Amino acid sequence: MFLSVFDLFKVGIGPSSSHTMGPMVAAARFLDQLRAAPFRAHGLRASLHGSLAFTGKGHASDRAVILGLAGFTPETMDAAAAEAALAGIARTRIITPDGLGPLSFDPERDLVFDYGPPLPGHANGMILMATDAQGDVIARETYYSIGGGFVLTEGELASRAAEGRSDAAAAVPYPFATAAEMLAMAAGSGLSIAAMKRANERTRRSEAEIAAGLARIWQVMADCMDRGLAAGGTLPGGLNVRRRAHGIHQSLLAERGMNLAPPHVVNDWLSAYAMAVNEENAAGGQVVTAPTNGAAGVVPAVIRYWLDHVPGASAAGVGDFLLTAAAIGGLVKHNASISGAECGCQAEVGSAAAMAAGGLCAVMGGTPAQVENAAEIALEHHLGMTCDPVKGLVQVPCIERNGLGAIKAVSAASLSLRGDGVHLVPLDAAIETMRQTGRDMSEKYKETSLGGLAVNVPNC
């Protein structure tokens, strides 16, 4: 099994990797299909299903589809240009993507939120259609946004299910598909998890490209965090949630050097770092999926904690942190899910905490067995966590939840480093338990805003 670190950590936009980035990516893919078609389309239509319908407004899924059909992509989107494009499409009811000419599209009529049964392949389903001059459908494709910005067509999803694996097979030196295989290969090779992951990456990219890519991932994460720590005000969406990371950070800075703060205040630093990222995500800013937008704050918060608060930390180790975290995240995605709409928040913040715990353990000198133990502790203690965003917004409980996920990740790494890596519950068992729990979880607790906090907190 091979899943690149650059697939798991993707630069994109908030507020959701599965509900914002995924639909935008799907729309871009549909445009490519039309460009290759032998006919000329005259109009476009779209329908959102399942979780994409129920929480689509709060996650800006409608805006994402329209912008994707207009030619925007998550990694390069300019916010001002996007707003101008949306206003123009609403006014003219015309979309003009490169290479296709003007296409009729009325956002009020041609984009449908279908609140009926979800499509059969996944909770996050959408159908994109092209029409001829008479309005008849001449091209149609079903897409599923499966978490973390990953998108599959209906056919691709069926092929994956038939093959019994979540990612294409790849000829790599260390093709571990389970944590047990990962540990066996580490023991046999004498390499760290990061070194094995780096060797796998070298089958796709040069060492220089890997280094530059990892540096960019961390730079985007750090920039996002810095913007969040500097920004105040209220988040968009109608809940009137105040940004808190800036105020918390300022108070922590003021206390520095006063010898008055109790030791547990380090948890506030972690929370401020994580909340800063997720407040930026909630505002639609640029973030890195880690492994999703809804859980984007955990990994960067733990890296920042390590760099700024742990003696002996060095920025030279950030690449190994990310590679180790990606190895853990790849196992979770391959054997279970990183989608809140599929398995609840255990698949998002739980996965992120496992990734961060493994990464921190590795850069603090942990053995592969201790890394696996750290990831297992973090994931085990998120099992059963539901995804119940109030008003469908990635704000409550998501922002604070990232802070607590970061705290759990640090605690898990610390506990594992106090041991020798021998423990009762394997990471593979925790991942399988998460998958089974997600399968059994009521749909109202899986990113539909039909249960939990979403119905017990006033949405105004």
C-alpha cells in the first residue's frame, strides 16, 4: 500500500476537505471530462446528496461546486477572484470555464440539495451533469468525496471495493498495509518509520523534491497558525462564534517569565495553536489537510509545541515528523476511514491525534514500536467520537476539539516514551475498532447535523 505524504497533507481551503475541497475537485474533474468529449455542452447542473446536502450550506459546498465549475482549484484559489466570479455567475447565470466557452448555469435552479436517501457509494455524494441546447442531459458523472479532499467517481469507488483496498498498489520498497507489517519491516530493515516512508516517496520524487514539498507543507501550516493567532473578530456563518486563539495567545505571552503559571498551562499553548488553525479554516482560509480540514489543527499544533516548548527540538526534524504522521494516517485511511461523514469525528480528530502522537514520539527519539504505541493510545481514546457540527459549520465543537486532540496526542506520545513499546492493544486493532464503530454509528451522528450538539444547542 502506498499513499504519499503529499496526498495526505494537501494545501487547500476551508472550511471542509470533504465538503468544500472535494466538491471543488470533483467539479474540476468534470470539466476535464467535458473538454475531452466529442460534443459541445450548453449548460451545467449539479445535485448534492447525503451529508453534502444536509450540511452543505454550512460547509460552503454549493459555493465550492460553482467555483470548481468556474475553473477554481483549492490549492490555488484567490479569495477576491472567487468572490467576483460568484457574483458574476449569480448575475449572468453563465459560467465560462477555460476551453469550454459559455455554459448556462443558474445557481438557484441548477444546483439542488437533495435531502432524500444518500447515494449508495458514500455519505458524501454528488452528481454533475452537462446539458445540450434543449436542456437534455448529455453527460453525467457521480462523484464521492471520501474525506481529506480525496474524490472518486462511482466507477472508481466500485473498483476499489472490488479490489478490497483503498489505494492503488505500488512498487515501493516498504509496502506496509498494516501497523504489524510496518513494525516487521522496520525491524527487518533497521530503519525508522520516517526513513521507510521517505524511501517509498523516492519512487515518485527526488530527494530535493521531497524536502521542498515537506518544507512547503510546514510553511503553509505555520502561516495559517500565525494568521489565526493574530486575528480577532467573529467567524462567519451565523453562530457568532468569537475567535479566541488570539486572546489566549496574548495572555500566555504576557505570563511568560513571571514564574506564576502552573505546569498545566502548556495545554493552553497547545489549544491556542490548534484553535488558531481551525479558526482560520472556519473562516475559509488556506489550510493543510491533516488528514482533513476539520482536524487540521492537531498536527501543526503539536509540531509548534515541540519546536517552541521542548528542549532540543530542531526544525530539521519537521520532515521526519510529517513522514511518520503520514505513515500512520495512511494506515487509518487504508484500513478504515478519515471521513467524518463515514465514521464520525473519531475518523478525523482521532486520526489526526494518532498521527501527531506518532510524529512527536518519533522526533523525540521513540522506536518504531513506541511510535505505534503512541498512535494507538491517541486513537483508542477518541473511539466513538461523533461528528455533530452545530448548524453544519466547522466551528462548534470542531475548533476546541482540535485543541483537546493535540493535548491527547502529546500525552499519548509521552506515555509511550515512558514504556518500551510493548502494549496490549495493537494499533491495527484500534483502527479496525474505529471502522466497526463508524459502521454501527447512527447516521445522525455522522456529519449530518441531525443529532448530538447540533440539535441541543441553539443555532443562532
